[in-house]
Amino acid sequence: MAANENRRDQKNTRFVPLLRIAFRWSMTRRKTAHQTGLRFAAVGIAAGIVALIVVMSVMNGFQRQYIDSLLETTSFHIRIRAENSHVPALSQSLRQNPLVRSVTPFVETNLLAEGPENHQSVLRFMWVGPQDLASDAGFCRALHLSPALAEEGLESGILLGSEAARLLGAYEGIKITMRGALVSPDEGIQQYETDAPVSRLFRSGYYELDAGLAIVSREKIADLSLAPAPTVLGVKLKNPEQADALVAALSHEEGIESIESWRDYNRSFFSALRTEKIVMFLLVSIIFAVVAINIHYSMRRTIARKARDLAILSAFGTSQRSISTIFMLEGLIVGIVGAALGIVVGIPIAQNVDRIINGAIALLDGIMSLLYRMGIAKSIPDLRLFSPTVFYTEGIPSRIFTSDISLIAAFAVIFPAIAVYLAYRRFRNASPLEVLRSE
């Protein structure tokens, strides 16, 4: 034990001076081109991290908002297709599960909807019980309706997306006709038709949902001779990450015909989002590669200038490994300082990116208004980044994930260290005697 402690003390005794040398060579304020270059490199790394954090957080914000809305409305965390005779018992059993937040039995199908002026559109109809919809607070929140209003509206008619209503020329109180067809083993293809008034319009904030979704009471199915589709149990969990475990536990339950988690149901969609995120990360991380190349060539020039200092260190018995450690520490210091500075600046910017942009737009709008009053500008343009006349969104969401920041910081620290090591590698075999003789 004592021998191990002595070795550890000797390593610490050697490491601390090397760290001091590395810090003095990289970050002290002596006016040398080497130190100035490394400080600029740290600033460049910080700028790259700020850009990455802001871009990734905004992308995460848009993606998570849409994913959350999708999971709360049409996807659910788990979708179970069961035999109709087992639906009540299975629903009751799932509601008693401590992992489950809500269970919503529904029937879904695509129907041709026709408005009052013969405007037609194919919509996705969900036939849901009013009480089941009211008990699913997340569903109502995604539609921007209170549970009481959603239940009341579903009891008296159809909940229709605002964009779908615009396409059909419908509004609250107007009846729309729903037409569909189903295949019966005995009687072949059968057509059915029903109508119901539009009781309430909802606006989820996503065009695909608002233009293609309508919700009807399940009691309306009793008016049809046959159900348009089998019943599906939409299960939402308190923690969506536990969906796969619950799917595995329920896969052998009696009466279940098929079961799939939200990842399986939206497999292609989530794969596209993952690919988009990876490509965006690679494109923006080129900043780190550019900074690393600059550090590499800067360090090559610096090492050439410090050849005499390195030779003196070698002459006094400093090993090549220790000198290599100095330069590795120098690269790590540059990366750590740049990463810390970038994270400290980038996180507040990412959290307030919408306010910052709106403030800048307000300032520009004030300047344009002043120029308009002075007669210099002929009109005041719409400077809003997401104008309602063009875009369907109203602001810039932001979601910061610790995993993203950790990965970004790791790249920021590793790239400079590798660049510095590769720069020193060319000079480590130089003979101290030859260097001092030439001096």
C-alpha cells in the first residue's frame, strides 16, 4: 500500500508542473502569436458550441412539440387491437396498472366528409366515447380544449379540426355527411352514410392534425349497421420509455390480436427525425474540424519556434512522454475552456431564443416605423419570422437535452487535443543536441 501511494505521489508531483507549463503556454497573457492563436481557437470552439446548442435545441423543440402532440392524439404510447368481447375487461385491467395514465377505447377509419356546399375531403375519423375523451387530459390539452368542453362537444356532435372545417366550408352548428365502405364476408362491399353537426372546432397547432382529424362519439356507431373498423385501445403511460416493457408483458394476454408501442407505430417517422438530427449535427460540427485544423497548423509553427525550449527540457532529463503530455494538456485546456464558455453562453441563448429574435424584430420594426414616419420608407414590411400568412407556427420552441450538450462538449475537447498531438508528433524525434548546436 505504501509503495502504491508513493507512486501516486510521484505521478502527481510530475503532473502538476506539466499542467502549469501547459496552462502558461496556452492561456497566459504574454503577447505571443502562439498564445493569441490558442485563445482565438478557444473562442472559435465556444462559437461552434453556441451554434450547435442553439440549432439542436430549436430542432429538438420543434420535434418534441410535434411528437408530444402526435402521441397525445392519434398515436398513443401503446396501441392494442383486441377482440370486442375482451375490450371492457382489458380496459379495466389496464386502468388499474400503476404504469398506465389513461386508456381510451376508440375506432378509427378514413371517411369521405362532405360539407354544406358539397366540398369534400378525406378525413381520419376517431370514434371515441365522450367520457373516455374527457378522462384523457393529455388528449384534450393537445386539442386546446378543456375536458368538460370536449365531453360536451362530443355528446352533441363532431369535434373537427379548424383546417378541415375550412376545407369543407363548415363551421359550428353545420352538419357534415360522412360516407364510407366496408367489406363483409357474407354480403361483400357495403356502403354506409351518416351525418352529424359540427359542435366544436379545435386547433392543435399542427396542420396535419387540424386538416385531417375529426372526432365522433362512439355511440354514433350504433346508428350504423356494422362497425367501420375493430376497436383499438389507446394506452398512455406515465413514462413513455416503459412502453416496450409493458408491450412485452401484455403480448401473451388472452384476447389481444396485435400490440405495438409508439416507436413501432411511428417507426418511419422517428427514423427520419433521427437521420435529420445526425446529418444536422455532422454539418454544424464541421466548425470543430475547421478550428482543429487551424490549431494544428498554429501548433506546428509554435513547436518549431519552441524547439530551443523543448531541447532544453530534454537536456535537463524531461522525457519525450512528459513533453508530449504538456502539448496534450495544452489542447485539452483549449477545448475545455472553449466548451465551458460555449455552454455558459449557449444555454441561456437557447432557452430564450424566441424572446431574443422577437426583441430584435421589434427593434427593427421600430426603426422601420420611424423611417416610414420620416418619409424615407414607403411601407412597413411584416418582419415577423413566422408570419401567420405563411407559417402555421407562432413561435420558436426550444428543448435542451443533457445528452446533446455532453456529446457536443466531448467533441469540442477531443478535437483540439488530437490536433495538438498530431502537430507535436512530427517534432518529437528531433535530437536536443542538434537543436542546441544549431542555436
